[in-house]
Amino acid sequence: ADGSTSDKVVPREGMMRAQTPHTFPLATLREMLREAEGQGIEESQSIFTLAGELGIAPLHIARGDLRNFKITEQSDILIYRALKTLEE
């Protein structure tokens, strides 16, 4: 894929949506940051992906709420308003 097209379909079985916040014990977070610095890792997609890259912290999955979404685009505001109207 070149960023605007795809040449395959990603299987959806087992796929999950990640929501923030991701949490770690402070000692684990400090260990991850020290290890990343030691390996020369200067950037990572998120603290969650850094944990995976370093193999330090296991992923614990908790059920979230689809209504908890980040508003970043104008269309997100429309979705928020529609959900708010449905709840009233």
C-alpha cells in the first residue's frame, strides 16, 4: 500500500479498537523509557506501542465504550451531537 490505496483486505477476526488512556505502573513506565533510551528509540507511535516494541509490559484488554472517542475532525462533532441527541 502507498498510503492512499491498498492491495489487500485486512482480516477483521481478532481486530480490536484501542482507546485512551493507556495506563502503566509508574515503575514500568520508567523502565520502558530507560530501555528505549538505551536502545536509541527516540520515537514510537504511542507509549502502548513502545511497550510492545520493548516486550516489557503485557497487554491487558478491558472493554471500552464506543461513545468515548476523540474529537479531531468537524465530522466528529456531528457524530457527538447525534449521539447526544439519541441519549436525551
